[in-house]
Amino acid sequence: MAGKYKESVTVVSQESIAEEIYSLWLQTADIAEHAVPGQFISMYTNDGSRLLPRPISICEIDRAKGQLRVVYRVTGPDTGTEQFAALKQGETIEVLGPLGNGFPLEAGKGRKAFLIGGGIGVPPILELAKQLDAEKQIVVGYRDTQFLLDEFGQNGAVFVATEDGSAGTKGNVMDAVAANELTADIIYACGPTPMLRAIKAYAQEHDIECYLSLEEKMACGVGACLGCVCQSRDKDAHSNVHNKRVCKDGPVFLATEVEL
């Protein structure tokens, strides 16, 4: 990563794309130029009483325009996301980024890949789908309401799983993999921990190289709260114990490096 930048960025546009799901485009000076798929930004509210920012994964990068897209869920006023949802075109907000390590694109070049996203872990998979030079099988899982499917359809073969069976395979992303008899030799995934745990087990069983984004675990995104610590195979240089801070050492890890 070339560096991180704290900027006052301008809202280009914002819209609701599903229930409690918002799409926000931001005009940046430097962040878009250096961001890669799988990284995130930390967004500060305009409420001075909130000192810590909110980490939000990057959904799309438009380097030509110097813009970033984030797609996020409003989870309540205590998280700051309700204030983000109120932002209007032309308003400004403080942002720090790009942060964390991204998905290793070279690892998947020319290979047959699973790109798997679940819930609010779906958005980071979009820019990965746009940039990865591979045979892409995009598997996305939702509780019920789907979003970003048109964009995914422009970047690979898409397979949907829904918990209520309203679209695609009824069940989870691994049910969709089984139902469609999909195979791959590399996996990239982002989503809730139970989903990642199942994907890791599948990858180990089939001897597949696998990269997981643990971004769901992040709280402050800047290493201050230690709320995102996960158990790791190797010792953390910061604490000298078998822990990793997702926001600093991740959010993307080789699956064999972390315990879920």
C-alpha cells in the first residue's frame, strides 16, 4: 500500500438500494488512486462527541474520476451509520484510507475462482470481481433482499443463495456451490464468521487456496479498541501472542493463518 490519507471528501451521490442498505459515492483526492479490492476506509461522523471512526469496506473504485463507492447497512445511531445515511450530495465528511491489506489479485490470475460474499460482506466482492483476471464464479448470499446483482452480472457468472428461497438456491452460499456443482482452485470470501468458517473447512477438505476477509469483526478500524482481535497461527508483532488485529494485520488473511 502506498500510504493512507485523511481527507475531507465530498458526497457525489447517495441512494438506498435495499431495505437499510445505502450506496454512497465519495470524491477523494488520493484514496481512490491507491485503494485496492478488499481494503476499507474509516469514516468520521460530523458529531464531535464521536472520536472514533466507523470502518466501511470499499465496494467500487473509479480511479479515472477519483471516486470511491461504499455500500453499507444502517445499524442504528450508536454506530454512526444512521448519520452517514443522512448525507446529501455536496456535503463533506472526514475519511481515512485506504486501510488494511486487500485481496491478492496475482494469486488468482488465470485460475478458476470462487468469489463469495454473504450479507454486508457482499459489497467488497464487487471491485474484486471487476479487477480479478480469472474464471470468476460469483456466489452471493442474502437473508432475503438482494442488491448489487446487476453489477455482479457484468463481471462473471453469478449464483445466488437466499435463506428464504426467494431467489436462487434456498440456503447459504455453500448450498449454492453444491446445488450448482461448482468447483474452483482458489477462493476469495467476505462475510459473517459462520460463513467463513464453513468456507475454510470446505477449502481444507478440497485442498483449495483460500483468502478470507474478516472485516465483519472490525469496530474502530484504526487499532485503538482491540475489538477485532482474532486468534492466529503466528505471533503478532504488536503483542507477541498468537493474535492478529483484523484492522491492522488484515482484514484479508490466508485461511490457514487464522482460527475462526
